[in-house]
Amino acid sequence: MSTKILVAYYSSTGNVHQLAQAVAAGAESTGAEVRLRKAHELAPQAAIESNPAWKAHIDATQDVPEATADDFVWADGYALGTPTRFGTPSAQLKQLIDTLGPQWATGQLANKAATAFVSASNAHGGNESTILTLHNVFAHWGAIVVPTGYTSDDPYSAGGNPYGIGYPAGQSAGEPLPDDVQAAARYQGSRVARVAELLGPLRG
């Protein structure tokens, strides 16, 4: 049976969406079955309409299903992605997490591999603190945190963040991610999938 990986994310202008696609591709490269899911948008339409890049991204990703609690129960491992919001996850991803109380209370989120990936406008714009905030969530779930460490063949060219990929996007909304960033995100996806497979006996 294939290992099942959920890549759940929120993206406003598309950078985290591209990271999520690369993480998903990395997980799939190991033979894992992957669900790519987005968090429900909470922002008012007027705010979206005021930012052309935000509206363009929303329009371009209508076909991506929204994440549900059933996706988390289904998965053997999770990769959660978000832009940083003052050094913490976006409200959209946090709202998704906050719906999972019943699944947490019944142990359905435990003993699964979990990793996080983020993007901020600059290198020190909250990338690491946002990932570590999500690590707190994984600890409450009883999930097994899977950092990237310095375990890939090239851990430094995409920034060398040992917690997970953190992309300093600058003003690059809508532009393709650099090759080294995509490679690091694919590696993170493959790593969480491999660890999830190893944790199979723990899940029972």
C-alpha cells in the first residue's frame, strides 16, 4: 500500500502554492499517493480585488480542492505550507488547523510524519518562527516532526534553513520559483514521505 501524504497550504499570491506543488512532486517521486489541498479563503472579496496578484492567483487555482478534516485522517504524513503573518501562520491555515479538534481528541492525527514550509518577503521576515510555530501544532497532535536538517546533497543553496524550506520571495509574486528553491522543496516532500513510510509500524 502506498504511503499517503497530504500537502495542505494557504497562498495569497502564488509563492506558497508553487512550494506546495514542488513538495507534492517530491513526495510523489517516492511512490507516495499525494493530496494537494488549499485552505479556505477568509479574506473579503474587496481585499482580494484590490491586489491584482492575489486575484490572479485565486482565479488560477479554482481547481485545487479545499482541505478537509478527512484529508488529515486519510494521510500518513502532512506537509503544511503558509506565508508568514507577523512571524506566524496565516489566518487561513490556522483556521483549518483549528477545525481539527475532534480528530486530535480521538488520536487520529498522531504518529504521522509532519513538516512545514513557508514564504516571507525577505530572508528574516519570519520564515523560521512560522515553521517553529507549526512544529508546536505537530507536537500537540503527537505527530513526528520531520525537519530537513542538512541532509540533502545541497542543503545550502536555497538558504540552508534546517527546519524546512523558507523562501524569501521579495516582490516576485507570480514568478516561477528559482530552481534551487524548487529542488529544496522537492527534497522536503520526499523526506517527509520516506519518514512517513518508516513510521508505518507505529501507526499500527
